[in-house]
Amino acid sequence: MSENKPRTGPQPWTPGDEWKQPGEARLFAPATLRNRDAILAVLRDVLPAQGLVLEVASGSGEHIAHFALALPGLTFQPSDPSAEALASIAAWTRDQGLPNVLPPLRIDAMADGWPVDRADAILCINMVHIAPWAATEGLIRNAGRILREGGPLYLYGPFRRPGRELEPGNAAFDASLRERDAKWGLRELDEVEALAKAAEFGAAQVVEMPANNLSVVFRKRPILRVADGADGGDRTRTAFRAERF
Ligand SMILES: C[S@@+](CC[C@H](N)C(=O)[O-])C[C@H]1O[C@@H](n2cnc3c(N)ncnc32)[C@H](O)[C@@H]1O
């Protein structure tokens, strides 16, 4: 893949492809330079002013370095299952001298028992369509456990939407992903939202992004505190009527 090649939509990137330079731990994913400011603009509204932001599937680590520089009140925890990505994230953090980025953790979204118990927000950029569906299931299940009431789960990437045909660029991208791995491909936003609802998130807030991508934000539903006896013994339950968006 070359920067001179015409781009009709989102482009895939996985560690180990030709963005790696010889003798260099940092990976370079050119798409991050094109999308990072549009994503940051949305994150400025979505993220709290302070707290811990966990990123799942940090990839090269270029996004988290950019966000950490722009949002110094937050502490960022990068993660990825790939050893090559972990080395790249650490190298980018070192290179930029970022005090608010923690050492990267090895996290496979599919697995349970993530080495993080609590976060104030979770980001996952360009993973849902470039990993088996079980990774999205695990991401949302674990996010539901880790986030507190109102905490945002932010997803970015191209999705299928009910009643809309895929744009030609996304259709071609989807076909190329499926060719690379039959378990990959653009996901139905409805199906992602159903997982989120089951994990006690509210409805999706969707923001249209450049190059036919979406920002999708789910917030953890508030827990309704119930006075002793009013619920027949259950002291807390999820307030299903309370929607943040
Ligand atoms: C296309 S890259 C996106 C990287 C980065 N977020 C970006 O936008 O440049 C996909 C990333 O998903 C990661 N990934 C794949 N399967 C995963 C899984 N099961 N759990 C967590 N991350 C996964 C890959 O290692 C890779 O870093």
C-alpha cells in the first residue's frame, strides 16, 4: 500500500505490514494522521476532564500520543494484543515524552480478566471491523464491567446501518477485509448496539466522520439506588428508562 495510491475510503492496517521501517520500533499508520484531529474534536466533548482513559487496540500508538498531548488532564492507558504494537506504543510514548501515558498493556478484547478494573472512558478505534466478532463481544462485555455510570465507550470506524446501502468505498473496503480474513468485515451498527444494551449501555450517539466513518458513543446506564424494601430485597438495579442521549 502506498500513500500515492488513490484512497476511496478507510484503509486497513495491521501490525507487521509495510508501515514498519527497518530498525525502528515505532509503527507508522498514515491513516492516523488523516483522522486523529476529527476524532480528537469528538473526544473533547465525550471524555471527562480528568481520569483514566483505556484504549483497546491502540495499534501503532500514534492516536494515543496525539490525544495525550492535547488532553493533559487525562491519564491514558494504551493496550493491544500484538507484541509489535506494544513495542511501537512504548516507543511513541518515549519519543514524545508523554508523562500521562502509562506503559502499554497486553489486552485481547475477546478474553475476560483484563488487567484493568476501572476506567473513566474506553476508546476503540478501527478494531471492530478488523477482528473477529468475538472481539467486539468481548470489548463491550468488558467495558460494561469496567466503566462506571455515565462512562463513555467510544468506537470509531465504518459500520453498516439499517436501511442504507454501503457507500462504494466502504463496500470495496468490506470486500477487501473479507478477502484478507473471512472473520473480518464491516459490522451492523444495530448488532453492536444490541450488545451494548445487553451490557447496560444506553442508546448509541452517532457522529458522522470524514471518509464514511462513524464515531459511536455508548454511555453506561446509571444505577438506580432503591430504598431498602422497596424492591423486595434488591438494593440496586439498572435504570432502564434513563437515557443519556
Ligand atoms: C487496524 S488496526 C487499528 C489500530 C489503531 N487503533 C488505529 O486506528 O490506527 C487494528 C488493531 O486491532 C488490534 N486487534 C486485533 N484483534 C484484537 C483483539 N482481539 N483485541 C484487541 N485488539 C485487537 C490489532 O492488533 C491492531 O492493533
